[in-house]
Amino acid sequence: MTMDQQTSLMSLNMSPFDLSPGPEGSASGGGPSSASQQYVPQGAAYQCPPEQQSFGYANLDASYLFPTGTGGEPGAYLPTAGTVCDQTDTKDVIEELCPVCGDKVSGYHYGLLTCESCKGFFKRTVQNKKVYTCVAERACHIDKTQRKRCPFCRFQKCLDVGMKLEAVRADRMRGGRNKFGPMYKRDRARKLQMMRQRQIAVQTLRGSLGDGGLVLGFGSPYTAVSVKQEIQIPQVSSLTSSPESSPGPALLGAQPQPPQPPPPPTHDKWEAHSPHSASPDAFTFDTQSNTAATPSSTAEATSTETLRVSPMIREFVQTVDDREWQNALFGLLQSQTYNQCEVDLFELMCKVLDQNLFSQVDWARNTVFFKYLKVDDQMKLLQDSWSVMLVLDHLHQRMHNGLPDETTLHNGQKFDLLCLGLLGVPSLADHFNELQNKLAELKFDVPDYICVKFMLLLNPEVRGIVNVKCVREGYQTVQAALLDYTLTCYPTIQDKFGKLVMVVPEIHALAARGEEHLYQRHCAGQAPTQTLLMEMLHAKRKS
């Protein structure tokens, strides 16, 4: 916060950390991130009431947390009235989109379902032994409208998604290699089995949610249970050992995931050994240190599998910015300990948690469903979920980015990174590790993490929220998407969705104990005051 901003707040006689709403239209703020403006359905029936589409705050922090704006495009991301229709037609279930360009598939070609255009392109390239070059940076976007612009990137994407060179006949005769026939039959049988499993699971979930069912919009692009909306991602086939045949992580919009993750990194890798090594650049993520399995690294990879990821989950994953989280963390640790002989480690931990909390709110205010709620509802949801989301974030960082238990600060002190996830309670370490082990057994991955995080945020049981219907519909939409993802991508893990849901109360319990510890330290005068962290602690006790 700048001096000018502080002076402005003092003139208004308001605390810079006051979260109570002020007069509307008296502040301004940034709009939603670009990632949150995609997939806006045309002609969506749902719109937030007019009173929800404009709000402002008279103080700086409120305007930062909940910026003035139009409230969002009508119907964007929001579920409309309707229910998920049952997928009973076998043809509809098997019908998919080409993993190369997104066109409608015409059948199995060279190892997986593709469209006729990509089939012909792949065959001609291999048979004619064509060599292409890319005039850009070998990262051209390939879709139905521009698949012919860069043959180099198109062919590379064919290999990335799993099309097989050895399946193309060298004698130019029509028809593929017969050895792939049994694989195609197994894949069809698997799809039909998955269809039945999905229908049973969706019906079960729908029954548990009441007569309203899973409310998903007919005009929404996020009908996660509708298989037609999904894109296949084939796993590494046992028929080939070529690394090029593994699925490209860009299809998930996530960071690259190694097929065989090595053991977690040692502490030495994260320690600062020079006056400047505590800078954020010194702690760049090593993508080879991921410790949690992803769909491409599961046991199902022994045969060619087709994974489908809904557009909503792919969009969710793109909102995860692990590098920014890391840079902010270690940048703060550097700035707070530079030229300092010794610092109060608990106070430093509170500052890190406060910064994480600001990032949490910044993420939430630009996300689907949440940003269309009234400000009072947004505040109540954040006040209820902030601590459990912080714990979940730390579990994610440890499991997927190899975050160690401690690091060495610029001044030589040891900082307990694990204590961040414990909210300052070291005695909870065993419980935390048990949670991590349970999630690892469930092959907890980034899509699981981000869906669970949305479910924690969009809790329709929070007391005092006005637009319960909107929150519940958002929660149920994410819940249905996660159910479909776990059934589709992890069919061999029995009831993965149900087991993930069972872990959530344990995360809540750990976060509640951490909250109580922070509050007691604050009351004893041992924690920083006038911070967003302390405002959140007090707000929950007032509600």
C-alpha cells in the first residue's frame, strides 16, 4: 500500500483492512482475468439480478478484493435451468472430438480416434516422408479453422496425442495394420463400460442432491457429464515405447507432468547458499519433482486409454499459477530477511499467510460462479473457506511441486515451510502427512485439486448468504464435473470421487485447529495486527 493510499484511507477514517461494504460506486478495480472470460455461451438464459451487477467499496482493500465492475457478462459460466440428460445412446457416448484439431472424429486411425482430415494428413506425411519447418516458435495453435497453417506443429501434435508411425502402411495399400484391431475393440468395450458406470454414478449423485438433480445449463459449455463436450487424451500405449506418443500436457492446460516422477527433492535444493540465492528466480519449479501421479502416469497406462477432460476442468486448471505462488512466497521471504540478523519466525509466517490470503481472494474474485455473486455473499464465502483453502493449497504445492518442509533464509535462519500448511501448529504435522498420503493413494492430481478448491469456496451451507441458489448450482456443477473426471480418467480407482469427498472434513478439521491457534496468539499480542489475516479470524467469530 502506498503512502498516498494510506493518506486517502485516513481521510475517510477507515481501516485499510475493513471488509465491510461502503457506498457503491466509490471505488474502482481491475476486471476479471482473461482466463475467466472464455467460453461465454451465446444466448444463455441465466442472468444475475440487476442489483448484483454493480458494486463498489469506499476503502482500498475492499475495492481490491471486490472491484467495481459490471458484474460480468450475462450468463457467463453460470448454470441455467435444466438438468443433465442421460447419455443412453451408445453412438452419442462414443462420438468424440479429434484430439489434434477438435473436429468431429470419423473413426479409429493410426492408434486412436481422429477426424478424417488429420488421418489423411498423418498418412501422407509418413508415406511421403515429408519434412516440415515452423516459421514461428514451434508452438502454433492447432484447431479446425487453422490446422493447415503450420504442418510442422500439426504433425508434432499428431505424435504428441498418440498417433503411431508404425500403423501407417509403407506399401500405400488401403487399410491399417491388423495388430491394432484388438486394441480398438477393447477401447470400444471400455467406452461402453464407462458409459454405464457414469450413468449409475450420476444417477446416484443426483438422488443424493434431491429432486432438483444436477442443475447444469443447456446453454452452458460446461455440461461436464455430457461426453460429447469432452476431448480425448490418450495415454501411453504398451504397443510403443516412443516418448512422442505420450499425451501433451497442454491439453489439460497444466504444467508438464513427467510419466515417472522421481523421489521428492532434498532440502539442499531449496536452501540459499549465497547472499542473492534467496531470490524467487533461485527457487524455480523443477517439473521433474512432482510427487503426485497424473492420469498419464497411472497403472492404466499399460494399454492405450482415452481420457476425456471437460472444457470447464481444463479452464479451471489454467487458473492455477504455481510459479506466481512460488515467486510471491520466496520474494517475501527475501525482502523480510534481507540485511536482518534475526527475525521473528512466527511473525514472518503470519506475513506469508497474509500474502497467501490476498492471492486467494484475488483468485476467487475472478473465478467462474463467484464473481457474479453480491459482495456480501462473496465476503461470507471467503470468510468461511479461507483457511481450508490455504491448507489445500499447501497440500497441492507439496504433492505436485515438491515443496520441502523447510528452507534457509537469507540471514541463515531456517524457515518451516510445512508450518504454513499447518497454520502455525507443529503438532498437526502427523495429521497433515496422513492427509497427504491418503490423497496420494487416490492419485490426487491438479484437476482434482482445483475442483475440490471450488467446492470448498462455493459452500451453499454457509450461513447468511442471500443467493443460495446461485451458490448451490455452482457447487453442484463443479461436483458433477469432478465426478465425471474421476470416473473417466481413473476408472480403476474404486469410488475415487467419494473418497475425495470423505477427505474434505479432515482438511476442515485441521484448518479449524490452525485458525484457533492463530486467534489465540493474536489475542496474546504475539501476532501482527491490522492485517487481512486477522480481519478474517475476527470475521468468522462475529458471524
